[in-house]
Amino acid sequence: MITRLARRLTARPGWSLAAVLVLLALLGGLAAAVGRGYTDDYSVPGSDAQRAFDLLEERFPEAAGDTATVVLAVERGTVADPAVAGPARAALAAVADQPGVVAVASPLTPEGAGQVGADGRVAYATVQYDATADDLGAGAYERLRAAMAPAERAGVEVSMSGLVVDVGTTAGGIPLGEVIGIAVALVVLLLLFRSLGAVAVTLGSAFLALGAALALLDAGTRVTDLPTLTPTLAVMLGLGAGIDYALLLVARHRAGLAEGADPTRAAVRAASTAGVSVLTAGAIVMISIAGLLVTGIPFVTRMGVGAAVAVAVVAVGAVVVVPTLLALAGRRLVPPAGSRAASSPGFARWGLAVTRRPRLAGLVAVAALLALAAPVLGLRLGTPDDGNRPA
């Protein structure tokens, strides 16, 4: 089946690529037309914590929102000294008047004596909001930072933490992790292929497939609630899998070119052999992610299903898009003489060394894996808080 599909795609690669682009545009239009956006419902039905939160929301809705912690510190003296206490007290009073703030527990009051460190140099205030951080948006943090600016000018070091601060400091930023990942992938692919064309095919096909996956997930928000973390997880898994799958197909194609096959035949053979590996690998990843279905936590389940959909799309996309691009590239992807595109003597020697003494190799491998897994013995499970930060 894959062979027949590859032959049709490579017979007229220009039309095939146009069809892929039209399909991507249609998916984008569908997502824009019917998508309802991602949700922030991270409830865990049946848990003690969820029952407590529901009770809090029912009886004391004004205290059911998120909080921000404002830490005040001075190098000399104490936070109670008039030179800093006055501006700090005025700043916290300004915070109390901000939209969404229902209470400020200040350390500069008799009731807040327990919020001051033993030496008096460090204190903290708790700002209680009437809504969740996601509902408040980045504006709540920006207003909080602006209100505390006079205290900073008076010599108070102001630090902040909490969900309200997290949302305000991460909203709309550049996805640095993904950018670094793409840059590393680019360098590795250039070192591996030593061909800009091969790198362009690998990354281009991965991006096209990932774009289709994200559009499909956006459209899927019409029929089910998907957490806001779903696109992030989909990009992490989909981009890595997409590059990996395309790399396998491109490498097999270039091996065929090195053996003298014409570009179309080499592309079809790559799809009919490595394409099976790609779809198998994608299915295995989907089955692995499906383990999240048994957690009993709705948002985790939906996030896992979304990630599995992304992997499925990039796997199918690799089998469709890569042969098309390979046929379009023609003989431009023929590896230079002596580049060892068809085989690797180094890996061959490694394989012989491992299989010559398989028991010894197995014992060494198991020992190394156990050493790498040893930190799991000290694993602590729980919700991250400020205790994870350096002292």
C-alpha cells in the first residue's frame, strides 16, 4: 500500500506538494472556523484536594482564586525601619486596591508578625485574588509589579512568586526550548547529511506535518475540551518524531542514490521500506502515550490523546510529504563520493564488538542503565512549590 502511494506521489511531485499545501490550508481554515480554543480546567474529580477546592469555591468564593507572594528584603536594618516600611506599606495598599484583589496579608501589620524573618531583614506578603491566574491574565502581574516599584526605589528588594506571577512572566514569550531544539537539530542534520537540500527536506516535511497536526488539534477543540498544555506537548513530541521519521526516510533515499538508483525509484524504495518503520514507530509511540488514559485524570487523558494525534499525523505526514519532496529534489541529494551514505564502518565495527561477546555486552549495558536510573530512588512526588528553589 505504501509503495503504491509513493509511486502516485512521486509520479507528479509538483501536484502532490500542491495538494499537501491545499490540505494544510483547509485544515487551518477549519481550525479558525470551528475551533473554540483550549481550556484551563485542571480539576481532578474524586480527589480530596478537588473536594476541598470545590467546598472553598462554594462557601468562600472570594478565597478560591490564586495568590501571589511578594517578598520584601533589605540589606541593612530591617523591613520595619521607617525609611523602607513607609514606601512598602503604601505599595501594598496600592496592590489591595487593584482589580481582582480581595485581600493583602501584609507583614507590616501586627497580624503579619509571623511573616517576618527572625532577623527582620526579609518579610513576605500574600496577595489573594478572586479568580484563577489564567482568568486574570498577564495584566495582574504587570499591575502588581508597577505597584511595588516605589518600594524598590526606596531600597527594598522585591521578589515575587505564585501562579499569578508565572502566568504574567511566561505569557507570549518565545518558546526558547523549541528554538534551541530546532537549532541543535539543524546542526546535527548538517553534520550528518552535509547537504542543505537534505536538511531542508527533513525539516520542511516535519514542519508541514506538525502544522497539520496543530490545526487538527485546534479544530478538535470544537468537540472536546483540550488543556492549554496540549499544543506544547504536541510540538515537543511531534517535532522530535517528525524530524526523526523524515531523517530515516531521507537517509534511506540517499543510500539508494549512492547505489545508482534514479531519484523517483530511490524515493519509492525509501517509502516502501523505511516508511513501514516510520508508521510502526509512530504506532508504538501512540500506544505508549495511551497509558495516560488509565490515570483517571481528565485533563491528563485529553492531553495524552492530543499528543498521540500529533504523533499519528507526523508519522503519516512523513510517508506522504517526504517522498514528494525527495522526488522534487531530484539528483540534488546524491551524496558526494566517499561520504559513506550507504553504510557506516564505525557502526559495523561496534556491532561486531557487541555481538562477539553478547553476555558481557548485556551485563555492561544493564549496569550502565541501572546507574543512570539510580536517581529514581530519591524521587519525590508532589506539586512543585518554592521548596524546589535554591535557598
